[in-house]
Amino acid sequence: MRDINIYNTLTKKVDKFVPNEPGKVKMYTCGPTVYHFAHIGNLRSYLVEDILEKYLRYAGYDVKRVMNITDVGHLTSDADSGEDKMLKGAKREHKTVMEIAKFYRDAFFSDCGKLNIKTPDVVEPATNCIPEFIHMIEVLIEKGYAYVAGGNVYFDTSKLKEYYVLSNQNEEELQVGVRDDVEEDDNKKNKTDFVLWFTKSKFDSQELKWDSPWGVGYPGWHIECSCISMKHLGEYLDIHCGGVDNIFPHHTNEIAQSESYIGHKWCNYWFHVQHLNDKSGKMSKSKGEFLTVSLLEEKGYNPLVYRLFCLQSHYRKPLLFSYDVMDNVKTTYEKLVKRTSSLSKEGEVDKEIFEKYQNEFADAMGNDLNTSQAVTVLYDVLKADTNDATKRALVEDFDSVLSLDLLKEQEEKTADDGLKAMVEDMIAKRNAARKEKDFAAADAIRDELLSKGIEIKDTREGTVWKLI
């Protein structure tokens, strides 16, 4: 098991990672609200979290990663006010909320696939867990951490000694600076109280509603992550991931309700990824046309160029997007793939050199996920005074984490060459059978090729074939 040090938002420093259970990691990711396409700023967080998960596995840990899908209850203010994002999407496209949720969930995972982002072990939509939400809220009321007012259920933040545990700011600064734009809710005892369950809501046309002990309604946004995490990972979580904009109020509220519910510390490490910015500031969906993976493809970029773009910067630094930079990274990526794909498999791997560079790669990744240094180690390997077999083995090893498909071109060429050789051999056997007038054998070969998705056709120039 290799050592890993990561920045922990909870302690405000780089900590050595020590899971609750030796060798096993329980990891939770805040998933998308599926009311629109994900922009590449959203996807930076998922991409970095993917690298973290893959490196944990590379380092020898058994990882179980869970992610929610928000398909109900997320408001545009990310607090308890504003328009419901799912309802907003449904109105925009004249579809039902669940039609919107399915379409954009599929689109999200399609984008993730193009970026080589692994699907988490468990993906749970919020709408699957209404009984769990209701149970947690009932317990919070029984324990005196929640109250009913105006038909809604609220969490009482005044009952906590440390509500602002994830933030560097004090209570007065947060109340004035962060929550000042939140619409006043006369039902709340305290300005920072948040809704656990809505019944008396201004969203009269809310499509998704469920029976509850407090009336027909739907859950608040924050409750879902706590419940979905505990449902699949238990009461002790190792790493909770998200973008920096989730720190307050979303993750702050998750800690408040989770630890009040279970009665002990919930999560030891909080991992947050900085924003992707363009010239006008933080990337968002409210600016009209926003940058998506599909748009990058339309402009001629392989999505993995964007992955390399992200890898070249540290995840805790804001990243500035521009097409000029993307053009440079595209050139870099194409040269890198051309170089790695040319590596021969011939020869023996030099174990001493392999171990040397593998340790350098691990040192970089274990140092708060320093991906830019890890990429530098990759280049050092390609320049090293050693044979291709060793270089190729190291590239393959590193790419299990970097996921840049550095050897895919070579592997596809090898596969294509192997397919061609197999088909030509079978066509030769078929021609020999036909020459011997063994038409049954010839037909059997044709049928076997057809079962493999290969169609053959006899022409004046000879037998030709194609994939179908």
C-alpha cells in the first residue's frame, strides 16, 4: 500500500490519508443535477475525482465509490430559494421531469465515457430513496435537531457548536457575505436553517411529490447525499468529493444533518476541486451557450485533449480555459500519442528502471495528486536511456491512472492487423475448399465469418470482405 497525502478541507492542510478500515476506501461523489448538459467546468470535478479513485486503486486500496443523481429538489440558489432546477428544465423543453432526468443523465454518462471517467460502483437517483430521506428527517426531529414550521421541515443550525466547520470564515462573515442573497423565509428560526422537506412550497406545479408524515411534498437538496452515502457506505465515510462551490452551504449542511443523525463524526477527508474559468469568470450554465464536450468535438478536439489540459494543472488551482491553450494541448497530445504508439513490444522490461520511474510517478500522485508532475515523469520515461519494452510497460502502468489512451492507437492497429490476418487465412481455406469442390466446407467458413460480423463477397478481382 503506497502512502497518499491529500489536502483536507476539514483540517485546512495536506493530511496523510488513513482510511477507517485498513486497505479499504469508502468514497462519495456529489453527482450532477440532471436538468441540462454538463459543461466542461462541471466535468473538471468529475475528471479529477476519477483520477483520485484510480490512483487509490493503483496504490493498492480496495475502493467503493458512490454517486448520487439529483433528479428532484435542487434549487437554483443552491440554498432553499429560487426555482427548482428540474422543473426549470422540464418547462424549458416541454417534457416531464423524469423525461428530462433520463435524457440528461444519459448525456452526462456519455460525456464521462468520452473523457475516460469511470462510472462509480453505485449510482443512485434521489427519487429512489424517499423512504430513507423521511426516516432520517424523523430521527432528526426526535433528537431535537429539526422542527416543523409552515408545513415544511427545517434543520435547526443553532443546535450545533460548529456549523461552519468546512469554511475559513466565521459565522458573521458567512451570514452576511454568503447567505445575504437568500430570500427571507419567515418559517425559519435562524437565517442559516435549511429545508429538509418541502410541503408548503411556492412551486405549485411541482411534478414529483410524495406522502410524508408532514404532508405531500418532496425532499430538500442536502438530505439526499447524506442518505445515499449512508445507504451504501455506512456511517463512516473516508472521502467526500465535490467542487469548491459545494463547500457552503451544501457540504456544510450535509455534515450538520449527518453527524446529528448518527451521533459521531461522519467523514474524515473532504476533497474539493477548484473552478474552471473563462475570460468572463467562473463557467456556468446561465451565460447562454456554454462549453460542453460535444461543442469541443464539433471544434475538432478529442475530449482527451481536455483531460490532458486538466492534468497539466493542479486541481486546487483555478484553471483558465481558452481555445489558444486548447490548441497547444491538442498538438502536445497528438505528439504524445504518436510517440507512445511507436514504442515496440520487443525486448525485456528492465525491472530496476521500471521500479525507479514507477516510484517517481507514485511520489508525484501521492503528493496531493500532483498530476502535472506525474505527466513530467511520463515525459522523462520517454526520454530515458532504456529500451522500448520498459518504456511501453511504464506508459501502460501510468495510463491506468491518467487514462489518456496513450497506447490505444497501437492496440487498435494490432487488433486490426490480427483481424485482417484471420479473415485472409479463412478466405484462403474457403478458396481451397471450393477448388476441391467441397462446397459444404466453403459455406461453413462463410457462415462462421458471418457469425463474427464479417461479410464476404466473390468478385472478378477475388473475394472481398467487410465488417457488418
